[in-house]
Amino acid sequence: MTDDPLALRSDHVFDIRINFDKRWATGAIHAGGPNHGYTSVGEGSTVSGPRLNGKLVDYSGADWPVVRTDKVVELNAHYMIEADDGALIYIRNLGYVHGPLDLPDGTKISSYFRCTPYFRAPDGPHGWLNRTVIVGVGQRRPKLTPDDAPDHSLFRYYAII
């Protein structure tokens, strides 16, 4: 533990597995502009972790990504979480996906998938979500063969403390 009051520290708070239902690409609105899309949340999406457990409400939202001309995807997702205690929590998740990426230490990763969620949670045990900065990392897992799991993404979220 550092004594630096400006040091960034984080704690893993939960993971979300989002199963997708439909994907549409609507193309560019203006010639030469970015492409737009829509990806809806399907059934069976889960939330699990040390601070929050539950599920995503089936068909409760979607991501409206923008695929920029530089190949960076801007995420803009909205959906509902139903916690194990029945509380409904709104999440808006903004982020970037692009790759491949060379890290400063020489490590190569296949894609950069980072996000910053914002929440509207009821007072009580989930109220901490309304006042905590949380960041997430993600990984897309498309269905490539009939034996693969359904098309989904995995997100791991960390509270910045």
C-alpha cells in the first residue's frame, strides 16, 4: 500500500456476462462518416461478484455502437440489472473498443475494450453504485461454431477507491 494520496487503487466489484439477441448495422448517416449499429441484450445475462449479484433483465436494453472511420468502436449501452434482492438498477455504459494494441511494456493485446458505467440504484444496499467511480474491462466472445456458447461479452468492473 502506498502513502501517495493521489495513487490510483481499485477493487474488483462484479462481472457481467451479456448474452446478445440481435445485431444490426445501419451504416453511415452521412457519406464518409462513421457506421452505426444496434446490439440488443438477450436472455440469460448474469451479474456476479463480491459486491453485486443478479442478472440483466431480459431484453431491457441495448448498445448503440458507433464504428468510427479510424476503426475505434464507441460503446453506448443502456440496460437494467435486477439484483438478487429484487432491486432494479439502471446502467449506462460508455467505452471504447479497438485493437490490436501495443502496450508501453511491449505486451501486445488483441483489443482494447474499456468502459465507464454510470448507475441509478435505489437507496439501501446498492446505493454505493450512485457515488462510486467504476471502470470496466471487456472481452467479446462471438459464436464462431455451432458448439460455441451464444454470442456474448464479458465485463469485469472495478471500483476506484
